[in-house]
Amino acid sequence: MPIYEYRCGKCRRLSSVFVRSARAQVAPACEHCGSTEAMARVISRVARTRSTADVVAEHGTGNPGEYRDPRQIGSWVEQRFEEYGMDVPEETRAMIDAAREGDLPKELGL
């Protein structure tokens, strides 16, 4: 069950389209502007996913202030909230998820 990406000819933004079968006919619509015209399939970015064990093996477990990988910081924050029996606030969750995707806050200096 592949997910294909298309660039809209109208607004030029990317849209992801879930397809039940690689052989299925697809009539993609832009998820941003709704256009079905000139949707061009593009090659999706590929990334190697690293597990927590990979990160620890490369950077160690680290102490607060000594992290070299954003997943270590996010994991530490998540553990603290869990220890206190609190839910992670939405804004904090968004920052952790963004850092895990490589969008690091400028304040980190990484």
C-alpha cells in the first residue's frame, strides 16, 4: 500500500496520496487547494530511520545539556512528564516531533 506524492500545477505544493495497490488508477487532488489539474507525481524523499539504540550507540545517553541528538532531548522531556504523571503539552509535543524530523529550534544551537 504505497503513498505517492504529487506536486500541484496550480499552487505548486506537495500532496500525499494513499493508494491501496501499486496497480490502482489514481486521480489525485491537491490537499491544499483542491485542484485536480496538472498533478505531477514526484519522487519522494528517502530517509534512514535511526532507532533509539542507534542514537545511544552513536552519542551515548547524555545528561541534560550534553545531548547531541534531538531525539535524546525529546525522550528526556517525555520521561520527565511521565515521571510527574502529566501529559506533554501540545506545544511541547509539536516541538519534540519537529526536532525528531530534523527541524531544530534555533535556541538549541545545534
